[in-house]
Amino acid sequence: TNFVVTQKAPPYTITISAASPMGAGTSETVTVTVTDINGNAVSGDVVSFSCKSASSVCGSFSNSGTATTGTNGQATITYTAGGIGFVTLTAEETDTTQSASVVINQN
């Protein structure tokens, strides 16, 4: 199952999509789409990814946790799940510091 969360705030809309549940130690692609206020794809935008967890079970991201949107407005990164538990993955668009988060279950 993919969970998709969208955060709308001018001038950009950020959507993050991640698989849940994930097996501990497995890797999945996390996709973020950035669009402008008119719904057009924003290319060349740097997106930073982070993970938070109450129980310190965050995994790791490829590419030092950053990715750049392509012409389709999408940036992808690989997330490798840590230990068992719930984590919040956040993508932050660096120009406007807008972000979107999704909670996934690592089991």
C-alpha cells in the first residue's frame, strides 16, 4: 500500500509517497512531486529528506538525503528501513521550506 500526503501552500504544492508497511532492513523508493500554484511541475528543485521516530528506529536515505526534481517535478530517493516501529518521513522543498510528511510502519 502506498500512502500519499499532500501539503498545499503557495507558491508550491509538495506530495510525498511511500510504501507502508516496510520490512525492517528493506529498501523502498520514496517519491516527492513539487508543483507550482498553477499545478505545473517544478524542475531543478532540491528536496531534503529526513526521518523521525519516537523509538530511534529510523533507517537511512540514499544520496545523503537529498534529491533534485526532474522535468516532471518528481524527486526520488531510496529509504532503507531501520528497526521495527513507526517512523515519520519528511520531504522539505528547500526554496520555500515547505514540507510534507508520511508515517510508515516498519515491521
